[in-house]
Amino acid sequence: MSFDPVAVRLEAARSVVRDAAALALSMRPAPGGPTGTLKGRQDYLTEADGAVEALVSKRIQDLFPEDGFQGEEGGVTRQGQFRWVVDPIDGTSNFARGRDRWCVSLGLLKGDEPVAGIIEAPALGEVFTAQKGKGAFLNGKPIKASPISNPQEAMIEMGWSSRVSTELFGEKIGAIMALGAMPRSGGSGALALTDVACGRSDGYLEIVIQLWDVAAALIILEEAGAAVSPFLQTGGLTGGATILAAAPGIAKVLSDAVQVEI
């Protein structure tokens, strides 16, 4: 049996993410007003963000010292053919209020290509995983993007960001609503993308999103058969870029409506 370096890494990373998610859950504030500090408008930073990223970084370094590592809080700290990209808590605004919709996201890139990903939402009891060419899974069961083809039956989420003007956000959400789709916004880009991957929603748009938010979700979406805009090719490897993910049956009409290539 041939050695598969990606499969070995994914299997080892499962326990790393499990422990990181458990740590985050143990540090989650009680429901109520937000705790933590603001990096920007509605952009929270909690003590848990740093603690979780440090745990993941140390464990990955111990397991695979030759691999690169990039985190939301620490940036690129190691270089290698394989690069791990972590968002220690995606959905921090939810986390800071004691809500359930947040996750730990850990993606693996080989060069500039996503090859594996794990997204664990411990408060929801859900773990999404994927490896290139091996399918996408939710709690071990295969997932596929929605078969929907009528935008008037669709549920589309759009992420809000202080980096996007009110006018532009209004224009894009208005275009989604003009299709007859139902708009949503849940506060976690990674989980919004996994919702598209498993068919819970039919599309997700965010005008400015970072690599750590999507590194794990990109391969989950690909393996689940969703249509995705060329995020990495349009600046996502080095800074904020736009992402659009959609059920294949509405990808073109949604892409045309919001004017984002897919």
C-alpha cells in the first residue's frame, strides 16, 4: 500500500482540531454581551483565539516539523511544501456572545493547492472533513451540494464585513433578493461555506474574506461538487478577496446577478 502524505496529515490533524475545539469550547463566554476586544468594527478578538492558535501551531510543528504554518493571529510563521492554515475561531462575534455558530478551521495546502481540510463546530457537534479526490464528509457521512436549480427556492447567505461599504453590500444583497432567493447572514464564513457544501444553503457570497477563513472550506466545497469562484487566483493567497460558492444548478444565474465570476 502506497504512502499518502496528505491522508497521514489529515488523520493526525483530526485529533489536533478536536483538542483545539474542546479548548475553545471550554473558554467560551456565557451567553450575554460580547467579551473580548475589538480589532475593528464588529471584529472581535478573544483570549481563546490566541490560545487555540498556539495549541494548533505547536501540535502541528511537533507532528510535521517540515511543514509551513499560517494563522489568523500570528501570520506565516513557518515555510514548507505543505502549509497548514488555521482560523482558530471563525465566527468570533458569535463566540464572544456565548452563541453556538463558530468553528475551528484548519486547511492544508500543497504549494498553492488546497488538498485537505477540517472544520469542527463543537457547540453544534459537527465535524466537516475532506481530502482531494476522496470526497467530503459531515460527521463521517458523505455530503453533496444542493440539487436546487430554481433561484426562487434558494437560500443564499452573504457575509458582512466592515471592509465593504454599506452601498456595495446593499447592492449585492439586493441582487440576491431580486432573484427571489431568501437572504441569510450567520456570522461565520467557514460554516456558511460548509452549509453550501452539504446543501443546507444554496450559495454564499463575501466580498472581502481571508485565506484562513476559507482554506479548509475550499477543498470541502470542491469535493462536495459545489461551484466556487477562483478565490486563490484573484488575490486570496496573499490578502482579502471575494468568494462566491453556489449549488451548481444556480451558479450561473447567481454569478451573473452579483457580478462575481464562478
